Amino acid sequence: MARAKSSGNGGERRDSRGILFDATAALLSERSTIEVSLSEIAQRSGLNSALIKYYFGSKEGLLLALLERVAERSMADLAALVGMDISAEQKLRIHIGGIINTYYRSPYVNRLINYMIVQGDKASSEKVAKIFVEPMIAAYRAIVAQGVGDGAFRPLDPGMLYYSVVGACEHIFYAGYSLPTTLGMTELTEQVRQQYVQHVLDLVFHGVLARPTATA
Amino acid sequence: MARAKSSGNGGERRDSRGILFDATAALLSERSTIEVSLSEIAQRSGLNSALIKYYFGSKEGLLLALLERVAERSMADLAALVGMDISAEQKLRIHIGGIINTYYRSPYVNRLINYMIVQGDKASSEKVAKIFVEPMIAAYRAIVAQGVGDGAFRPLDPGMLYYSVVGACEHIFYAGYSLPTTLGMTELTEQVRQQYVQHVLDLVFHGVLARPTATA
């Protein structure tokens, strides 16, 4: 039976919840939708589907718990970045690269967030806001305060910066169906991922206008 | 029986398809999800639900046809903008205001596009790419070619500019569940819409860095 690849979380693999998370993440990574059944997860994990219900109540419960696990790790990294002794520009640059890389490595995260929202369940939407948006907006407030305080950034609304930067980073993954039309490819490559990070960095720091004194 | 508000398409109101489109758009505008039933549409339009099946095959068919109608109008406006005798910067500015205003006025459009994609139906995704992405990318290619040719824009990849600009414009509408956390409000107001247009324009044209010589 195929098992989910470990991603450096050896300790967690030993318990059933961790095995179910890994199996679900592996299945979601292999397909372009969030359509995955309890029996597929059971088969991939080698565990009984009754165990999924025992731990998570339902498939929805498992997907939300998986998203929480991803959020916990990403948001801990983000908090550590904000606390570092580097410039606000440096922090925003690393953060932008981090969002794009996370979505590149785990495109199912984006789809899962979308699914939780489009489902229209108020509790799920609020949960997503709590685990992703609250820590993100706290980080944007801190980075903007530092950058504006230093005179490096012009005055900015952290909430609006959050929407525009996250939107600029994620749309290419969300709208993957459009890649053949926009970039002439069916799948993002590592090279295009790097180019896209550079594109968003250039846009966010300098905008589209030609500059007489290039300082990119 | 409540009827959908006419939005300047008097001629079309006379036929049943137009009445069904208006009723569906009105229902979708009133709620925060795309959950709308055939019987609700029938009741609101005053027409028989068998007529919906006759014209569109199913509710999905009706929603896709509604999206096509919206796309036709928006994309005709965009093509007209591209053909105007104004600078590339002006075109991009008007386009950005246009995307944000469209989503502000008709937030269901964004949800409907998301729904068609998250549903995972390949035919729907391809249709969305055809009716929205193809004309959009053609416009971005033309505007970037003009701007770079004039020396107004730095060299840019039109496909990457498309993802980053559209993402920056739409995420605030898509992620509406997060407004209380980010901006301290439950709903976007006209004032915030205007501020957001200005925020995205400033970001896309100048980036976040403080400039010694302000030319905003």
C-alpha cells in the first residue's frame, strides 16, 4: 500500500492522526480538485475509515483539521520572521517568497481554503479567518509599522496591503485552469515559480513604471 | 412578486431568458453564497422551472450562461478600452478601477467563477478560461506592448502581470469572510471601495517604497 511521503515530521507519523493527515495531503496533491473520499483516505493510509469518523467526525472535519495543521506551521514561521532583526523590506520580501513557495509545493492548501469558503458554511469560513487571517494581519500590521516608522515604506493600510499582496501571490495557483492561455503551459514549473516570485517582488516594491534610476 | 432590478437592458427584459438571468442575478446578489435553487429562481422570475430546463438544461447551465452574459459585456468594454487613443498607463488605470467596480457591484460574479472552478468540472473551467481569460490576456498583451514600446513601462510578462493585478483586485471580494479581521467591518462600503482602488493603483504603479520625489 502506497504511503504518504514523510515531510520531516517523523514524530507525528507514529500516531494515526498524523498518518491520516499525510495520506489526505498526498491524495489532494495528486489531483486538481478537493474531491477525495473517506474510503480513498482509508485505503491510502491503511487505516479504517471508522477511525476518521472517530477522530474528526467527518471528511469535512478531517480537511479542516489538515488546514489547521498547515496554518499552525506557516503562521509560526511568519511570527518568527516578524520577530527577526532585519528590515521591513526584507521581511516583506521573504514573506512574499514564502506564500508563493507554499502554494507551489502544496497547491491543495489554496483549493482547500477556497472549498471551505465556497461551501458557504459560516463556521468553516470563520475558522479559516481565525487560523489564517488573524495571524497574517497581525504580521502585516507589524511589518508596515516598522517600514513606515523607518521611512522605508510610504504610508500604507496593512489590511489593504494584505489583500493586494496575498491576491497577487495566489491567483496564479488558484486560476491554474488558465495557464495554457496565459503562459502557454499546462503546469507551473520551478523556473516559472522563481520568475513569478521575482515578478511579484518587482511589482510590490517598484510598480510597473520604467524608472530612470534602476535599483531593482 | 418581486422582480429583478433592470440594469439598463430594457430590450432583453422582454424575453424569458433575460427575465431568468435578472432573477438569478438578483437572488445571488442578495446572499453570500451561490446556493440558489431552481424553485427559488422560478418563484422570483414568475416563470415555470420547466422553462429553465428547457432553455439551459439545468441550474448549472443557467449559472454558466449568466456568467457568459456578464463576460460578454465586460470583455466588450475591455476591448473598447484597449482600442482607445490614450496612454497604456491610462488604460491600465481604468482597467483596474473597472475590475474592482465590477466585483463591488456584482460580488456574485466572483463567487460564480470560483464555484465553476472548485466544482472541478473540466468543461466549466475551460469555458471560464475561454470567456474571461482569453480576452483578458489579449488586452494585457496589447497594453503591455504599448507601454513598454512607449518606454512608460519596464519590461513585463503580460501573463504574470495579469495574475498579479487581477489577484490584487479580487482577493478583497473573494475573501470577504475576513473583512472583520482585516478592516474592522462586515461589509465593503463605497468609501472603502474607492480607497481600495487607490491602494491598488498606487501599488501597481509605484510599489510600497517611500519615494523622495512623489508623483502619485
